[in-house]
Amino acid sequence: MTDYKALRLDCTPCSEDITDLLAALLADIGFESFVPDASGLTAYVQENLYSPEALSCALEDFPIECSITTSVSKVEGKNWNEEWEKNYFKPIVVGGDVVIHSSFHTDVPQARYDIVVDPKMAFGTGHHYTTRLMLTSLLDMELTGKSVIDMGTGTGILAILCAMRGTHPVTGIEIDPGAWENAVENVALNRVEATMLLGDADSLEQLGPADVFLANINRNIILSDLHAYADALNPGGRMLLSGFYRADADIIISEAQKYGLIPSGIRSDNDWTVVSLSK
């Protein structure tokens, strides 16, 4: 089992905006999972990826005025399903049509699409604003018969919903080996047809272009790889991008337009945003 570093950040004052922004900054330097509470945030990163220097740089220019104290501890590999069940992950209904729960949950609401996710340390349980925004946007789209690429698939939750809604083929790409293994497990749990690839944007070269392209990652990675995303989308196709704040949407749209991607909608929740584009 993989060992992790648990980073504790206590914030004075503390707010949801502060913990959300901390999570976004930490995601940029490799942190995978975040548990906010009333006084701050606990974030997890694989032990071999933890860098005190990168953490210091990430927090150095924090844009919201507050005091942040940090402490770090080692978390030995364990049954992460049990940890999520005890501490954080509860069944959730998104858009009235999607219920997301784990295999260990017993009291599960009913919905049209029932998605089982055992998240371990992968991102994407439906609890974060960006995941909910992406799911809601997918519910609004006609997907039957369309091909899909889900970049940075995490738990595979977006790819799984697409497969349930009649898309084919569905391909998820994940750079982290642990998250990739988790996505493969979750696809099997849901008995859907989807291929999960281990890799980064270079993996797109082995795939044909898709009708729908999804990326719920973060602003910096999206800006760096948008050219590859655009090449991986069929003419007339739709792209959904999230993992950033509303203030970042304009710069992402501006970059996307360089590659023939035209904005077709913006949706926000608590300042987190999804941008829809057409090619």
C-alpha cells in the first residue's frame, strides 16, 4: 500500500473560500485528496511526491488575508474505503438524476443513474463543486452514441456517467498510478464499458479524436495542454473544462480560441466554474 503525507493547514480566519483555494493550490503540486473543516484543511499527497519547497512556494503568495499554520505527518498505507466511510464520503445526489455512493453504503437514495465509487485517494466523489458542475453539465447534453475522452479521470466518475448515458467508446486518462487503478476498479464496479489509460496528455496521440472531451483538472495544466485537447476533439464536438475559479475562465477561453474552440456556456457554483466549448 502507498504511504502518504497528511498536511494539516489551520487558518485564521477560516472560510469555505479559503479552504477551496488552498485545495486548488495544493492540487497543482501533487496533492490528491482534501478534507475541509471549520478550522482549516487536511490534504494528502503520496510521500514520494511531497516537497516542502513546493509547498512554501504555493503558500507564499496566498491571495486571501489570513494566518495559516501547517504541520505534516506520515500516513501509512491503509484501507482508504474505511477512512472515507468514517470521515467524509457520504452518498450524494447530483442534478436530481445521479446518486453517487460507495459499495460500503447501505442507505442509498434512488436516482436514474446509480454510480458506485470507492474513492480511496482519487479525486471525484461528486462532493466538490467542480465534479458536481461537470456532472450537471453532462446531464444537460445529448450523449447517446458519442465518443468521449475524460482527461484526468480520477475515480472515473465522469467517464462512468457518460458510459451509463450511452456513449461509446469512453476513454479515461489518469497520470497517477494509484488513481488509475482506482478508476479501473470503479469501472468494473459499475459494469460499464470504458477504457482507462495510465498517462498524461501525450496519451492522446494514440487515440482518435472524440465527440466529447472532458478535463476537470486545474487551470495551469489545462492552459499547458489545451492545444492537445483541441486536437483530440472532432469538429462540431463539445469540450467541458473545470477545476478553476470564475476569474480564470476568461484566460482559459482566450487560450482555447487560439485552437478553434468557441465558448458556448459558463456555469459556476461558489465561484468554481465549468466552461463549455465547441469546435
